Amino acid sequence: MSVTRFFHPVLRASELQRRPVQVRLDGERYVLWRDASGEAAALVDRCPHRAAPLSAGHVRADGRLACGYHGWSFDRRGQGGSPTQPSLTRCDAAAMQVVERYGALWLAAADVPAERMPSLERPGFEAAGVFVEHFMCPLHVALDNFSEDEHTPWVHTRLGWTQADVGSVAYAASNYDDRTEVRYRAVQRPSALSRFFGVRPGDHFHNAWVTRFDPVRSEYLIHWTDPSGEVMRPAQLFAPIFMVPQEAGSTLFVVFVLAKLDNPWLWRMRHLVGRGAMMMIQREIRDDAVFIRNVADTPFSMEGMRLGKFDKPLIHNHRLLEKLYWGESFAERAARGASRLPVDRTRAEAGSTEA
Ligand code: FES
Ligand SMILES: [Fe+2]
């Protein structure tokens, strides 16, 4: 089953302007461009003539995407034609569906119903922005990282607790047929950025998230309270973190940040606070991206690993990844080469030609 049966955010909307842009999703390449009305369009990035990447072409004044090799051009439905042989039929490229929402471009197969678009609305929360981060690792390794906060004191430096407080972390996790829910609570480490959100020394950091698979994302809800847990601090952050597989060894993170500010002073400063929230979450996620290179070759199977209580969601998430997202097991994907790096695949194909 193709993962294009789900809408994936593949590019920040502001990055698509006059030139076509190539994006990658689960081993396939797509080209995005804006037609004459400025609306985004997408095709499989392979010219039906002789397979040149259409992303190496240009957008004509009439909004059609022209191949850079022999000038065939296409409309948003993929209907194509050859300028040198106008009578040639069956010149169409495979069209995809693209939706511009929440500051991103979302890609899906042409027949996917619009109601499958994930909703990022949350009452009282306002969008602060969207950023992307590249994780040089397979999807399951990225997902494992975002399935636990046990690594917080070692990998991170701003949000969450220090090594001295690991003994007092409160933790709960629940598995469901369609999602995993996880909660952590611990003393917020001293951090200039968290003071910015009305957090006081000794306050508790709370992170509660839901991991879903249509497509793969962890939706983080972060807030702070006083040490009793009774008094909420005024800022809450909501960060839906989409993990978009590009190739077997690379995962694009598309992260949306929303903020809820229950304090008139913070509210007046909301643009500044929103920028601060974006910066803080982006730095935290970059910490994960930097460390992840060290574990990029972690196998999908957890056999032989000495797992602890914080790893419980990882096991369930692997099951849901297979059942709900891939629609097949990791072993089945591996058997058809979907989990191999492109260089391995090239070698395998070359090998089969020789045979
Ligand atoms: S390969 Fe695209 S026009 Fe020839
Ligand atoms: Fe992390």
C-alpha cells in the first residue's frame, strides 16, 4: 500500500515560488509548482517522454510545467503535449493532489478524499509557524526518538529536566488501536527561554503527546505548572510533529507550532512569544537530529534489546507503523527493497540486469 493514501506535509508553502521544486516521499520523487493562478500543483517527477525530472524544467507564462529536455508541457491534471509533435497522444504525466494549509503544502494521491487532511486546529491555540528539519535516519528510528522522553536530560538542554531529577519523573503511557498516548512530568531545568513563557524556577514541565499514523506524527502538548501541579502557567504549546519518510535513510520533520497564551501581557507580545516558541522547539528538535546520526542504523526489530518502562510506547508504535501506515510488515517492505538505501537499490537492480 502506498503511503500517498495519506496527506503528508512535504514543503513549507513559502518555499514554492516561481520555480518547480522536487520533494521526496517514501522513495518516490514528485515535482511541485504554482500554476498561472498561483495555486500549487504536483506530478510524479518523471517526464513520460524519456523520464527526465520535470523539476529540472520551468514554469511557462501560461502556468504549464515544461520539461527541460524536449519541452513537453503539462497542466495541473498532468495532461501533456509535445511541442515538436503535437499529434502525439498519451503524453500525460501522473498527477497528484496538493493542498496548501497551515503554511505547508500537503501531498496525496489524486483520489484521496479531502476529509483525510489532518486537522491541526485546537481551541484557543494560534499558529506561530512551521519549520522543517532533516533527520538522516529511517522513519522507525525517528519515531522511536519521539516515542520517549527518557533521553531528555542527555540529548536536550532547554526543555525538560536535568540528570539530577531523573528519579522524580512522573510517567504514564497508554496504547490504543489507532494511537499511543504518553505523559511526562518533571522539574523544568533552569532555562532563559522557559522564563520567557512565564515559567518560574522550580516549576514543573509537562509533556503529553499522542502519536498517530495517518500519517505518522507525534502531537506534543507542553505546559508548565507550579510544583503542586495546581497552578497553570500562562503559556501552552502545541506542536504536531510530522515524520515524513523521504528515502530509506532520511526522514523530513515538518513541525507546526501553536501557542495558547492565557495572560494579557503575554497575549500582547504574542508575535514575539510565538517566535520564541518556534526557536525553542526548533533547537530542541535539532538536538535530536544531531544525535540521531549515531543510531541511524538501529534495526527495526527490538529483539535482544534490554527495554525499560519508558520504551513501552516504542513497541506499540512499531506495530501501528506496520499495520496502519505501511499496511505491511517491515519484513515485507524489506523483501521488496523499500527499506534499502537508494545506492543499495541501484546495485541490486544492476545485479538483476546482469543475471
Ligand atoms: S524527457 Fe521530457 S520532454 Fe523529453
Ligand atoms: Fe528529543
